[in-house]
Amino acid sequence: MDITTTRGIEHVSSRPGFGRTLKAYVSLTKPRVLELLLVTTVPVMILAQGGMPSLGLVLATVIGGALSAGSAAAFNMYLDRDIDAHMHRTENRPLVTGEISPRAGLIFAWTLAVASTVWLLLTTNWLTAALSVAAIFFYVVIYTMILKRRTEQNIVWGGIAGCFPVVIGWSAVTGSLSWTPLVLFLLVFLWTPPHYWPLSMKYKGDYQEADIPMLGATRNGLQVGLQVILYAWATVASSLLLIPVAGMGLVYTVSALVFGGWFIVEAHVLYNRAARGEQIQPMRVFHASITYLTLLFVAIAIDPLLPF
């Protein structure tokens, strides 16, 4: 029996049952991130098709995308297991507790990477498979290995990895790229900082102890709040670009204005509370950002199916 200690808590690693081991490997893929993948990929496929694409293609793309995102997440946990041990939010990850060994985690990550590439190549097209590989590379090498521990702007550029599902979904249907998926790419790119910085404000102490220069942990609430406002406005502006570029209809237009306006208001509330010296509620903006993006992409899915 092997006993490891993290933050004074003893983690006992013996031979867990199959169910527990399976759960540990699933957690390596960051399932909550996979939910976002589904939310952004399928609506874009509907938009690209101008209607419902074949169910087989949708399933193939979602499965391949899930394997790809899971691979990137597993690589991330393998590389960050040292700092994860110093953060309350991540101290129970399986590579920290010893439920999964670093070697097994690395093999798992590589297996998912190869499987996702081969799967997408066989079931979609070469461009989609190539974009999937690029997404893994960007998240693992550019963000995790290069940017994360070096600059407070890490999530700005590292967040590009999270933009790939929209171009992957589009290319799976069309076999090419155009201005529409690029606008959607820009939308997710601009959305990522005001989504993630409030989370880093909430766990500021964790990031400081792990010596990770996340902007939400290195700046005061007023400075972070201003950045959240600027990026929220830019996100909504980019969402409106889709109207002329993709010829979006009434459902999307109204949704972009209403949900976007709400997202901006929440960003201003965060800033105003910080300016008045009141207790801020960063997780309110964090959850609002998720709801905003989800509702916006639901509108993207519905809009092509309606005649107006």
C-alpha cells in the first residue's frame, strides 16, 4: 500500500475496483470541458449544413472531438500534477492522489490523441483531423508548457485551444473553412478571458500558492473587472458580426442582443462592486458566461432551421 500526502491529507493508494479506476480515467478527460465541446460543435455543424446534418456525421465528429479534448486534458493533468497538488481545486485529481500513475496517465493521453486523429481521419476528412491535432498541440505545448507558468495573459492566448471545436464542426460538414467559422472562432477566443478570469479571482490563493500568474490572481478586483468588461463587450460585438457574415435570422439576432446585453451587465456589476469596495461575486460572472455561450449556440442551432 502506498501513502502520499498532499496539504496534510493522506491519500491511500491501493488497488481500487474497476468502477473507481474507470471514474479516475474519465476525470482525466475533464468531463465538464467536454460539455462545452458538445455545446459549440453541434450547432456549428447545423449552421454549416443549413439544416440537420446526418446523425452519423454528428456522432463521428462529437466522438472524435471528445477523444481529442480528453487527450489534451489528460496531457494537461500529467504536466501540471506538481502544481495541482498545491491547489484546493485540483488536489484530488487522480494523478495527484496516486489513483493513476504518471506513466499510465501519459499513455492514456497519447492513446486518446492517436485514436482521435485516426477516428476523425476515417469518419470525417483530413482537415478536421488536422485541426484536432492542432487543438491538442496548442493546449498542451503552447498553453500548458509555455504560457501558463510564465505570463498573466496565459489564458488569452492559451484559450485559442478552446476555439477549435467550432472550426472542427464546420470542417467536418464542409471539408473547408470560411469566414463564418472564423468569426465563431473569434467569438470563443474573446469569450474565454471573461469566462476564466472570474474563476481565477475565486481561487486567487490557490494560484498564488502554486505560483501561476493568472491575471485574476495577480491584479486587484478593479483591474480584473475592467478587463472582464472590455472582453465582454468585444465578445458581444463579435457575435453580432455573425449576422451579416452568415446571414443569421431573427432568432439569432434577438438572442445575441438580449443574452449579450445580460452578459455585459453582469460584467459591469462585477466591476462596480469592486470600484465601491464591496465584496465581489466573481462566480456569478463565471456561471453567467457559461449560460450566455450555451444560449447563444442554441440560437445558432435553431436559426438555420427556421424560415425567418
